[in-house]
Amino acid sequence: MNHRAHRAPSLLLALVLLGGAALSGCTGEDPEATRGEVTSSSGEPPSSAEPPSAKSPAASIGAVPNAQWNKMVETGMVRPGCPVTRRAQLRRVDLPYIDFAGETQRGHIIVHRDTAESVSRIFMLLYEQGFPIASMQGVENYGGDSNASLKDNNTAAYNCRRLDQINAPPTESPHANGRAVDINPLQNPWMDLRCKCWSPSPENKKRTPGPGKITRKDEEWQAFKNEGWIWQNIKVPDYMHFDTGYPSAPLKAPQER
């Protein structure tokens, strides 16, 4: 027997097996390749969106900061009889906006948690369209005084208004539930039947197009309508006001109305 001839097939077999293992290591799934990879709750890797540029800052949605919540309680915007009693019911939406001088500013709106995503989308669209906004901050900065906020041309949402300023029962009120937004009150006044006067000013009572104004079927009106919001959901002119329905209810898509 030729021992060399006997060993040759064995050697050949070993080389083939070794080569197969090497190929398997190159083309097969490496268990170490995915170890430690972060995935979303859906099982897909999180998106790698580019960071926002200075020209188009991003919106952010988060909890109402403790200090702000405490101020809201101190000013009476949160009190017994109001539908919002817990900080977790609300969200703070931080947003970029264009002021009337054409400069980019950053403000925030306090809304119900079930409308925060919609508000974020709408106001980002207004920002991209260049729609000017004078001011955007919580009404607690005005001592909870809705009239003072309106006179300062402040765009705001949540406020369980004090008793001398309410025009609806708090449990039904869109503003008291955080499901209404008032935009540029000076450009978009409302008719207050308690004084039979335009508030905060009669200067822009005529609905003619202009910077910061809302008119039917304009881009800003359409942005809210597309999300299911209602303009002037009251029996008197209220050009600044959008809400999700009265009595206050969670936002519904337009096709569900």
C-alpha cells in the first residue's frame, strides 16, 4: 500500500472542509454583527435623520417642565373644576417661528397630549411657509390673564381661564382642555359679546389678506383643516381660534367627522 497515496485524499478532504468553513464565515450571518444594535420598538433600526439646520430648526415635544407647571398652578390656570389636573395630561411643543421682522425665533405652545403631534406638524408647516407670528409663550407668563395675552398678540393654547374670562364651562372648553389655539390675536380678533366689542382690537376686523392673518381657504387655514381642526367654532367671528371640536374632544381625522 502506498501510504502517501492514502494520505493525499485525506489531506484534500481536510482542505475542502477548511475552505468551506472559511466561505461560510464570509457569506453567512455573523452573530456578532448585530450584537448591541439599537432598534426601534417596531424592530427596525432607528432612522438616521440629519440634524436640523439653522435655517429649518426642528420642533420638539416633551413634558411640561416642573417649574412651568408650578407657575400654571400658582396663577390659577390649573385648579379644582378644571379638566386638566395632572401635568401628564399636557405636552409642551417647542417650535421655531418667523416674527414680523422676518427673523427666526423659538417659542412654545402648551396643548393636550393627544393634539401635540398635530400642533407640531401644523406650526412647522406655517414656519416653512413664512407665516409671521408675533409671540408664542404660555399664558402663565401673563398671570393666567387671557386678555393680557391677547393684547400682547401672543399665540397660545392651553388656559383654564379665570371665572371673569370664561365663555364656556371649563369641562367643555377647548382651551381648558388644551385643544384650542389662538393665533396672532391682533391680526385675527374675535367679537366678545360680553362687551359687544372686538377683542383685543377692532383694527383688523375686516377679513382681508395680510401678514399674520387667517382667512378662509388660505394656506394656514388649509393646514389646520387638513389635520381635522375647526376654524371659528363659535357663533360669533373668532378669527384667531382653531379647535378640535366643542364640547372638547380628542382630535379626529377629517374623514372621521
